[in-house]
Amino acid sequence: MPYGNFQLEIYLAGLRGEVPRYPVDAESLERKAEQVLPPWIWSYVAGGCGDEHTQRVNVSAFTKWGIVPRMCVGAEERDLSVEMFGMTLPNPLFLAPIGVIGICSQDFHGDLAVARAAEATGVAAVQSTLSMDPVEDTGAIHQQTPGLFQLYMPKDRELALSFVRRAEKAGYKGIVVTLDTWTPGWRPRDLNTSNFPQLRGMCISNYLTDENFLNKLAKPPAEDPQAAALMWALIFGKSVTWDDLEWLRSVTDMPIVPKGICHPDDARRALDLGVDGIYCSNHGGRQANGGLSALELLPDVVAAAGDKPVLFDSGVRSGSDVIKALALGATAVGLGRTYAYALAVGGEDALVHHIRSMLAEADLLMAIDGYKSIADLRRDGAIRRAI
């Protein structure tokens, strides 16, 4: 069934006097999320680095590109499927890793809700190392829809190896290693309230359930939670080097995708080391301010990646944004803050609604503009830079 049919469900429900329980657009979701989230969670999710310039230009960059409609092509049926890491996925959307997604849901088990929503919609999810529920619990939910495990490389390689092995055993289909977050960026919203959830013991369950990490503690976390959180802070981040990436390649057969690549030379270097794809992202402007939008950098990264898949996130706020990123060469496009807002507003139910809304908008844009496949979107003339 075409994803665009979701709008027919909404209109037909209207004949029964029913309106959607949740907004279909990101801006309305954001307003509602601000109303329901505690201020300390809201600032952490909504905030960015510095004066948040890069966060804003990530969003506005999409307005500088436009799809060129093509008529009389018979686009009644669209194929949004993609091939990635030996898998055929029904659509090109995925849920980007969010380290505090667990506390965005009312029950503080948002990681489980994300995995369930992925199963319900066929949208892949990237599970963060920083979660309220351990990788074994989230991985068990992924049966039909694959999950990828996002790795923050710790200072201790044995701990990193333990995380990789646990992800393999839990059934994850790849490792997304984040390169641009080995230390927190300068985030005024959080600094002005002295707010850092992980130092309060939140979203570090993968550490607290790992024997390697537990062996570093004088007491079990239940007896001294503050000491456990401080140990996490000491061991959390390592500035990843090419040697680290080469080591990671040597210890697992799972696909490896480095996240945070924005320069074509970095993409080529990573591919020379044997990674299986590239993840173009600037962390949504959350970690480093003053940079270009990730979308502006995407085409050069795609060109450098050759035939390897390129995942993309940063600034995506609509189904139209998804289509533009695909037209510029992305293999798959990740949602970030918008799905955190949906989870906050209505849990798994609202998250499924949001995913279906994004897919419906993307599908309908392709239908109306005359593109039957993602390959068609990438033809010369499908997208142009606005004057």
C-alpha cells in the first residue's frame, strides 16, 4: 500500500468526526513537546551548540534546493525501497541515534518504544550507546526491521570490544561509530542550568550492565551511583583516530559506518580502511557551531563514497526534506529531533504517527512531481539550487 494513503485514513476518519490525535507536522510537534517535557529534558533535546547558528542553517539549507516536477510519467506507483549493507529496506527513512531518547518518553523507556515503532513501520533504527535500556533488550525487539548499534568509542578498547560483541549477539546488523562526540560541545542551554543527564546516572545502562565497566568500580552502581556516573565520565569519550577505525574494522565482520563525515577526503580515507558506508552529519548542530549545513556538504561526500551507501541526517524536518536529501545522493535519511518530540507527545503511538506522516509526505511529493523511484530522483535535473 502506498505510504501516501495515510492521508486518506486521516480524511476518512474526519467523516466520523475524528481528527488526528497528534500533529502531522514537525513544527506543531515541537510546540507540544515543549509543553509536556520537563525543562531539563527539553533544553537538552532542543538545544544546540553556541548560539545555535549551525543548528538553524541545517534546517534552512533545505529551502535553497528545489525539486523540478516532471509530468506525464505515470507515477501512480512509487518504489521507495533501498539496498544497504546487503539488506533490502522498504523505505529510505531511519531513526538517527539520540542519546537521551530513553528519557523523552513518559515512562523513561523511550529506547524500547523506538525499537517497537521501527518494527511497526519498517523504518530502521540506530540504537545509541547512551540508553535507558541495554542493547540486549532493544535488540530483542528487532525481528523484521533491522537495527544498527551506534558506538561512542570509549577510552578503553576492551569496553568498546565488549559493546561490539554485545551488539552482535543482540542481533544488530551494523555498527555506526560516532566520530564527532568524544567531548561535549559548548551548549549554553544546558550549561546555564548545569544540566547533564548522564552525570545524574541516566542513559548509561549499557555501561552499568557491562562486566568490563563494572570491574572498574569499587562498589556496585546500586550502592554508589554517583561513583558509577563519574567513572562513566572518565571513560566515555575518545577522540577517534584512523588507527581506532582500522582496529574496529579488524574486530568485527559487521558493517561499519563512521558518523560525522563531512569532508570528501575523510570519506575516502575511511573507505580505504574498509568501512561499509559513510554517515554524513554534523550532529544536527548540537556539538559544533559555526559550520556549514550538512546538506551543503552532502553532494561532495556522496561523490567520494562512490558505490558505498551514504546515510544522512541534520536539519530534516519534513518528508520534502527527505526527498531533497535523497535527490542529492543520500541512500537513507535520518530523523532526529522530530521523532524525539513525537515520542514525548504521545509515546510509541505518536512516534508511529510521525513516521507515517513523514513517509506519506515524501511519497506524495514523488507522486505529484513525477518520480517513480529514488533512482529517478537522482537524475540530472531532478533537483536544482534555488537562486
